[in-house]
Amino acid sequence: MKEITVKIPDQKVDFFMELIAQLGLDAEQHEDFAIPEEHKAIVRERIKNSSPEELIPWEEARKQLRFKDD
């Protein structure tokens, strides 16, 4: 049996998976990705330099942001 990797645009994934199911084929969705070490280092540095007293809960932060849907 052959195995094929296909890149599908996000907006077409549901359609593609339904098509595969209708054809009676097996399919798996993988969202594997590697985070570059330099990105990890940046996040670690930001965590190290953060002050817990300056943090606010997400709900409070969300109120301060403007969303297109709001």
C-alpha cells in the first residue's frame, strides 16, 4: 500500500476528509511541527524577564483588546 502526504489549505480540510471517507480510504491528520530552538530560547528569556505582578487574567486582557467581531 502506498502512503501519500498532501498539504491541504485550512479551509478545505473538512471537505477533503469527507471526500476521503466517501471513497472508503484511511486518512490521518497530523499537525506535527518543530519549534526552532531559537524561538524556544526567546520564549524562555521572556518568561525569565517577566514579572508575575504585571500579569493580568485573560478575561481582563481580552476586554482591553479590540476584535473585529466585537
